[in-house]
Amino acid sequence: MEKALHGAHGIGYETYRRDCEKRIEIEKRREEEYVESRIVAANIGGSLSSGT
């Protein structure tokens, strides 16, 4: 988890755990990335099922 957090967001777990503002910022970014990935997945799924 430490490596993944540091690689994806540039901070270590201890900083994430202690700094509430950083944690909120990271969680907002993760939520945005999740929503974007769901949109992409829906677009890919729609184009695959329509045969284009």
C-alpha cells in the first residue's frame, strides 16, 4: 500500500494518515478518476456491443 500510494500520489502512508487535507485531496482525485474510468468503460462497452 505504501508503494502504491507513493507512486500514485507522491506521499507516504504516514502523511496520508496524519494530514486530513491531503487525504481529502487524494480521495477527491480518486473519485474523479473512478468516475472517468466508468465513463470510458461504458463507452467501450457500448461500442463493442454495437459492433463498431
